[in-house]
Amino acid sequence: MSTTAAPAPLRVGAFFFVLNLRSMPKRLSLSIASLLHGLTAAMLLPAAVSANTDAVDFVTVPGGLYVMGDAGGDDNEALRRVKVKPFRIMRHEATNRTFARFVAETGHVTDPERRGFGWVWDGRWRKVTGADWRHPKGPDSDLSGLDDHPAVQISHQDAAAFCRWLGLRLPSEEEWEYAARGDDGRRFPWGNETPRQDERRLANFGAVKCCAPDTWDGYGGTAPVGSYPNGASPFGLLDMAGNVWEWTGNTFPGRADYITLRGGGWGNNPYCLRVSYRHGNPPDIGLDMVGVRCAGDAGH
């Protein structure tokens, strides 16, 4: 990871998180070579059959041809035709209950636990000592009553390890977007209607005017997975827009040291909930608005 990278500017109408790498202690800095070596291993590891998937609900998505991107979106959302093979993907984001089982069985220590901090959003991103998946907002928080909420404070590396435990992998961007929108070009999982703060409750998202948490949808932070059935994708996947961002297996365009996230989170405005919207983060950080959903080849 280059130590000369400058932070990118905030974008109006979107929700970005940027690390100023110059401010990081040298002992926390990784070389690009070693970082990419680890990422390549995580992305290319083939999925194997695992008994751990018995506790997870999957949707099998048939292969298909579709147009990826959004002509009215950001520059990195240029339209292109994509063909995907059949695959399966988790219906819901991984919950604290399932992630706890993973940790109990493997002894996995997450990146935020090793580093001693995570990032917490309260109107701005704050580096909080003691924030990790068990304490998503910091040491004074816990998981009481959150068993069925999505696990957060999980880095890309933690997410890849979790998926391997399931005998799976992280979805590619092409798979993720197809699972979210199907082949009819819709902008959101449920259609083209921009979500509003109304009784339909299509997703768990933030204020319509960027960017702040909002409780109109019933939750000021994460919600139990599957709480918004009106926002299901054409294939029946839930929370593909809002609740938490989800790691993919792709690097972010123009930033080989960043990983692409999809879906938007509980603090984002509707623009970021579009199925084609892309955001990138370093692979070794945890945030209280980022989780994981795993995928695998069909029939495995």
C-alpha cells in the first residue's frame, strides 16, 4: 500500500470513506506486493463443500446475460454487457449469530481486533479504540439483542475467511449486481422507484439528503436481516440495498489496493443504494456499516 496516496475528496450526494495513509503508523502499513498476494489467494481459492452451509439460506441464481452499470451514475458505472454463469448466493447478509459460530469453531481473530480499533459513523467517521465485531460501536457496546443483525466491523480479509469456512467465496461484482437487479435494467432491487421515507419501507437507509442515519425505516443503525421484504431482488435476495455494505471479490477501479463494496448501508442516501453503485475501501479495515454475503458456484 503506497504511503504517498492522497485522500480523495468527498462526493456530493454520495457517502465515501477515505483513509489518509500518510497519517498511518509505519508498523500498520503493508506493501502493495504482500497485500495483493494475500488478496489474490483469497479471491481465487475455489469453493469447497462445507457442512457449515447447513445454517445458511441460499438462492440459486441461473446464469444470464445482462447490462451492467448505470448511464446516469458515476463514471465507473459505464454500461457493458456481462454474461454470468449459474451461481448460488446467500439470501441474507451474514448475521452475528453465524459469524460467532465461525469464530468459535476457527478461533479467527478479526483485523479490527488485532489492530485494536474500528471505524464508527456518527455523522462522521471516527477511529474508535476497542470497536470490533463484538463491540460494533466501541467497548461500551455489545451484541445484546443483535443476533439476527448483520455482522459488522469485518474487514475484506475477515469476510474472505468467513466465506472459506462456509466452503464459499466472496461474490464477484458481476454476480452481485446480477443477483440484485436481474436482466431488466432496474436501478434498485425492487424496481426503478427511488426509496422514500414512507410506509413501503423498501430498505434500511439513511436520510434522503446525504448523509445521516434515519429512523423512519424503524432502525437508526443495522436492522435484523430480511426486515424489508418489499425490497427483495428479482431472485428473492433481501437487503441488497441498504442495511450494510457488502464486500466483493473485485478490486476498485483505479485503486488496486482497494476492494469494491456494494449495496449501500443504513447511513446512506438513495443514490448509494442503486444496484450499480460502487465504493472502495482498504481490505484490512472494519466499519460499523460494512458486512458480508458469500457466494459459490452452482451445485457446490
